[in-house]
Amino acid sequence: MKFASSYEPNQYEADIYAAWETSGAFEPTVPTIPIDNNADGKDDRKGLCYSIVMPPPNANGNLHIGHGLTIALEDSLTRYNRLKGKSTWYIPGADHAGFETWVVYERALEAQGHTRFEFDRDELYARVWDFVAMQRGNMELQLRALGASCSWKDLTFTLDENVIDRVYTTFEKMWNDGLIYRGEKLVNFCPKHQTAFADIEVEHKDEPGTLWEIAYDDIIVSTTRPETLFGDVAIAVNPEDERYRDLIGKHVHLPLTDREIEIIADEHADPAYGTGAVKITPAHDFDDFEVGERHNLPRIQVIAEDGTMINVPEKYLGLTAKECRKQVLKDLKDQGFLKGEKNITHSVAHCYKCGTVLEPTLKEQWFIDVKKLAATAIKHLENNEIKFHPANKQKVLINYLENLKDWNISRQIPWGIAIPMFKKADESATDEPDWIFDRRTNLKTIEKSGVKYVRDEDTFDTWFSSSHWPIVCTDWSEENPTPYYPLNVMETGADILFAWVARMIMVGLYVTDEVPFKEVYLHGLVLDEHGKKMSKSKGNVINPMDLVAKYGSDAFRLGILRGRSAGMNQAFSENSVIAGRNLCNKLWNISRLIQNVIDENTKGSENVLSRGISDNGSLRSEEPRNDGRDEASRERSIPLPYYTNNMGEDWICRELDTCLVQIENDMKTYRFAEAIETLYQTIWDKYADWFLETQKIYRNTPLLKKTLETILIALHPFAPFVTEAIWQNLSWTEGFIITEKWPEKLIYDPISAENFESLITIVSEVRTTLQSLPGTNNAKKYGLLYDNDSLVEDNLLLIKALTKVPEINALNGAPRGLRIALANHELYLDVPEKVVNEYKDALTEKILSVGRELDALNQRMLNPNYVQKAPEHLVKETKDAIKEKEALIDRLKAQLSLI
RNA sequence: GGGGAUUUAGCUCAGCUGGCUAGAGCGUACGAUUCACAUUCGUAAGGUCAUAGGUUCAAGCCCUAUAAUCCCCACCA
């Protein structure tokens, strides 16, 4: 006896995963390396291949609940397509996570009493490399525990040589195309981490602040940053502002200094805000920077990168910006320049990692001119070359690209890909360019044409390298395009639509001339059970690994996918995992029952049980049905021959077919939750509760085998472990379910299947009536009487078993007992007079409720427009329903009059 | 300021192209049960589909407005 009485995931999961991995099942069957193409240059293998890449988790981190969702989604897609016969390539990855890892490392360094400034860049890089190597591997184990069927030998690390190579190639191409420029611009600079960020990495938070009013001679300006006044180069007023029109062009005295600055006219000044006059500090404010550009103003930097004051009167030199503000305010007040002070709320830029207020800082950085890249991306997006789930994100993305500003790709952290640019060290070599591209970033200095060049110390923004992800993972190259590029789908979090998806599209198009993926599926945040964001400080973080350990990997996957749709931030609770666990256990026990039947059948004498007891005497088919699979295609798969003997069997075939079609549609449209819902109901409510119950009487072992295989394979994409565990325990299956074929449709008699629906209605109505009778254990007390009803007569055993009534007899004479509320069947519960009387109220209520339904239907038919305009089949259905309800009411009334 | 969403049972969510009595899981109540499964089986209660108008033979779904909640982008001297 292989099947224990309940499914224990821990006993199977690790072994099963190891067996899959060593069997090679995770690897694509069609070669990933290019082969000779046809003369037309088209790769015929494309349609056979299914490719998807994993958004690389942090190499030295642990997986969180979002990764759990990611893997559940991507692996379900992968497994489904594998079963569908595609050569699937699910490519795993690991992220060096430039800034994230750097922050963790620097913290560790500081804990040991060191600072980054004790080491040079190459030393730091090597140290972080070791640090990551030491911590690495956890997340890969966790991906395995989640069942990710990815091709491990193709794991791509974001610092792999081919990645760096490809990134350098793109950068060189951009440099040659003039898309890269070095500019002194204002950048978001974190004084704590000493690095700049791209706009997208900045976190804006609304905070209380103070708006000070300071007199510059005749004009009063409003500012939140008085300490930057030493960097002021002008005062701007709105050209439309009557109050100041006459002052435009005049010079005023800059307080606390002996400098004079000009009053200029610029739209930037909002007459309604503050005093309507604004001081212009191009070196420390993004808007002012632009004003400065428009008016050709100088930039005076007064706060250094370390946060201390420079280029200011001696009194303030070396103070931190904070100290300086205090001192400036005091001096302004003392000297009568401070005219007002207001409390306001304004949004302040913060470092997304440490929360430090970012300082807009003037810095020379590498930028990508994104105009052309964005325009190309927009063109392809508008051409609908990428299908989005949810669909609205396409518009959101286009909207973003239309307003995209140039992209700062320089980071001042050592942990990352070195920017392959070298600066001329010898000023006297005037004919040589100031900057040259060179791949030899392992060298600090190089020589070219006899001139010495020094390596730029900065590294790339990680989004610049990860925007190559589909290209580098599939090993695409100009010479050898692979059939796995573009990816079939890019699945990732909706929160990185701009940071990542947008950039993959721009870079993908730039490098390959093709969109990097055909579809995008974006998942939302996993919220806690109350719909709140998970965070360490709130203490509501759920660790996916805990749930996997407690309920099994399948239960987690089913639970996290349940009730989830694309792009939405949705709640998650342990309850849904429990529901998933229950389904796994149910399936386990279904299989146990079936295996028992098979075992008994092989032991016992020839086919007595499998043919079953026929009390309808109408075995129709003795010939096994062939399900149409190509017999030569696989060794094991002489398709299981099966046949249907009765209407329950026809019915389950019909229901399974419907279920398969629904799943196929759901997977095409990425409706995972609905696919699971369908499976849940088919397996539990239909297969177990109805079909298997009938099979306790009529045993059809070939069909039991066939149908069990069907549901196992259909559920496999979502619950890979339990379905494989069962597959391995069943006596007749061979090989792995992971590499099975998606089931073909079953063949059945549709009329017979429909008859079973009637039987379900009869059984349900009997059950309802029994429940509503006074007393308990009614099912055991009262028999059932029927009159002139072949459906009942042919299925006495079945109805008896399903309703649990002690006996069923023909009526033979006048109606007696309690009529079951069915229009088309003469069925009575053989209850004593007394009980019938007690049922009177319930019967009256039943008549009334059917009457209300009938009224509604009649109302509809009375409307001439409905009869005229509604589709014919609807009108016919309404007519039929009316007839049926009328008949039912008549019969119930007749019953009532008897009481 | 610009953009995107959400609102359906106690809770979390489905409901596709408008069409039968609006569904599921969990929770609740009542009942059952000796051998596939208490991680079980059966039955039931529970809905103003946010609100107000409109279109339509027909609206949870389409249109208009309103309210509440949430997210993103830009800006806030």
C-alpha cells in the first residue's frame, strides 16, 4: 500500500525536485544555440519554442512573498506550455543588486569599524564579490522549494562575463551613435551613500517645512532653503506679474554678501505662491537649474558632496548645510532681512534605501539621450507589438515614455559594472579626445596613441545592465539570433514597469531591432490579509518559505494564485493556502481510492467488478475507445483505451472536456485564478462528489485510469509536486508527469451525459427535502416511491446510494407521502401522514417562491419588445421555463390539497 | 496639475462579448458519518452589485455625474 491516508508534502517534494532536475526535464528540447536557417532566413523552430526569463532575485538574499507569486506565475506558464508540447526554456537569474547589496555590505564594513574610503575601487569590488559568494545559494534553494522548473545550467548572473560584454557593446554603440553624453547636471545625490540616483529611484514624501521670506533690497523672495542663498545668481518674477514688472532688469543686493544679482522674468515664478518672487540657485535646485539654462546664468555650488559649505563667506565655510541654515537665519534676522516665516507642507526627495534627504548636486555624469530610444519604443508599442496584461498598462507606459527625461547611468558605488570610459590625463595632448571608450576596465590607466587615460571610477546603474536581460539570458547575438528571442512573455511586478520593462523595450529594440517579448504580464503587490502593505515595521510580513514548510509547495502556489488578477494589489492570507492544501489532499485521496479499485480488480476474478453491477441492463459499449493519440509517438503511450458504460461516465467525460477548454482559454489570457477555480470545482465537486460516488457502484477501471490521468495533468502546472507524487505512486503510470502530454479531449455520449444532470437534480432535490423535514437522520428513515419514471427505475442503486434512503419502490397505486418538487418526475418520499402535515408550511413557501419566479418570466413574455428583439433561443428558453414552472406549481398545489 | 485603478456575501475575490434564479474559497448555522479523505460528506442562511441619472426588450457589465479608497508621474521657491 503506497498511499498513506493523507498527503505529506515534506516526504516527497525534495526527492521529486531532484529527480526532475537530474532527468533533464527542465531543459529545452529544441537546441538553444542557433542552427542553419532556411534560405529565407526564418527560423522554423520559433513556433516550437517557449521562453520566459526569471526576474533575477538578489543573489545573496532570501525570497519574499513577491518572489513566491512570481515563481508561481512563471512556473505555471512554463509547465503548462511544456505539457502542451513546447520546448520550454525558463531561464533563472541572480542579481548582483548593485545598490542594495552595496548598502548591506557597507553596513557590515562599518560594523567592523572600517569605511569604504580605506580601500580603492578594485579592492572594494573584490571584497563584495567574496561577500556575495559567501551568502549566495540560499535563494536558489528556495526557488527549488517553490518548484521552479527552470534550466539551472543556464542561470545568468548579472555580473557574468557575457552580460558585461553585451552591456559594453551596447554602450559603445550608443557612444558612437551620440546617444551617450557626459554632462554637468543636477543629480539626486545621497550624502550618506555618496552616490547619485536616477529620477525613478527617488522617493518623494510630503513633509512639513518652513517658507521664509527674505528681503533682497526692494524685493522679498520666498525660500525653504535660506542656506543656499550664497549660490543665488538671480531673482525670478513672472513676466505677467504687475507687482514686479518695473523691477525686471534691476540689480539687487544679495544679503550677507557684497554680491549683486539681477531680477529676471521667467514663467517659473508663480505669482500665487509665496511672495511671487523666487531666488534662483542653479547649482542646488532642479527648477532653478533649468531657469539658469534658459537665461544663461552661472552655477555656484555652495554645498559640497560631503554636505559642507563651500564658496561662501569665511564665517560659514565648512559648516554642514544644516548648521549653516541656522546661522544664516540668525544673521538675516539680526540684520533685518528676514521678513516672514510660514509653515508649509512640501514634498521632499529621499534616498529610497536610507531615507536621507537627497541633495540636488551639480555633478558630471554619464547620461543617455533617451529621445530616440523612447520614440522608437512608443512606435512599436502603438503598433501593438506587445500585449499587456492588464491591458491598460500599455497606455500608461506610452504616457511615461512620452515624458521621459535623459537617463543618468552613473553610480558612485564600487559594486557594479565599471563604466568603460577613460579620461585623458595629459592636458597637453590637445588633439586627442577628452574621453575614450575602452573595454579594459580591469586597468586603472591605459595608453592610447601615446596619451595616458585614467579609468572613470563610476559604475553603471543596474537598470542599464538589466535592461539587456532578455538578450543576455537567451544568448542572442547579431550573428546568431536564437529562436527563443523575443521571449514569449515577460512576467514581473507592476511596480517596475517604468524602471525595468520600459528600459528592456528601449534597449531591446536598440540592440536587436525587435521588441524583447511578445507579451507582458504584470503582477501587483501581495498585501496582508487586511489589504495593508507588508513591512517589517508593521510586523505583518509573511515568509513564503514558512508556508511551504507548513503546508507544502503546491498549497502555497495554489493559495497565492487564488483570487489574484493581473496588475492588482491584493490581499493574501493563510486561509487560501489551507484551501490549496485541502485540494492536494483531496486529490491524493481520490488517487488512493482509484488505486484501491485497480488493485482489487487485478487481484479479483476477471472483470466482475470493473463491469459493475448493471441494473439498467444497458451496457452500450464493449469496445475500448481510443483517444486519438498517435500510438507511435511515445513508448508508454499506447493511449489508455477506455469506454463509457453509463451516464455518470459520459457526464464526467463531458465535464472534463469543458474543464480542459476553460483552462486552455484561461492560460491564453493569463487568468490563473480562474483556471485554478475551474480545476478545484471540477476535481472536487464533480469528479469526487458525483463521479467517484457513482463508481463505487459501477466500476470502470479503464475510465478511472484515464480520467485520473486527465485531472492530474491538468492540475500539474499549478500543483506540480502532489501530481508527480501521485503519478509515481500509481501502479500503471510510467515516466514523469512533468513531461507528459496535455490530455486530448474525451469521447462521450452527450445525451447520456445530459441525462445525468437530471439525475443530479433529482438527488439534490431529495436531499433538500429530507433536510427540511423535522427530526434528524431523515435519510435513513424514509424510502422513496416513484411512478412511471424510467430514469429513476434504471438507476435505483445509484439514487439509493447518493440519497442514502433505505429503499426505493414503485408507487403502485395512488400517490402517497411527500411529493418531491420536480416538474418532470413522479417521486415521493414515503413519509407518514403526520410528517406530511408538518411539511405544509414549507410546501406553501415553496409554491410561493416558484410563483414569484414564474411571474418574473411571464412579465418578460408580456413585453412585446422582448419577444420581438431578443434572440430566438432566449425567448424559447423563457417559454420552456414557464411551462416547467407551471407544471411544478400544479403538482405542488395538488400535493398541498391532499394534505 | 497629469495619468491609472478599485468599490459585488461577515472576510478575500470571480463574474469574459449586456441574456436563465449574481458565483467561489474561507467563515457561520444545522445535520451526517465504520473502511479514499474530519484536511470528510450533505443542507442552509447570508447581496440595495458604492450613490444618482441615462441608454437598452434586457445593465453588476455600456454612458454621464457624484462619493469613498488606493497607486503612479510631475510640481510645490
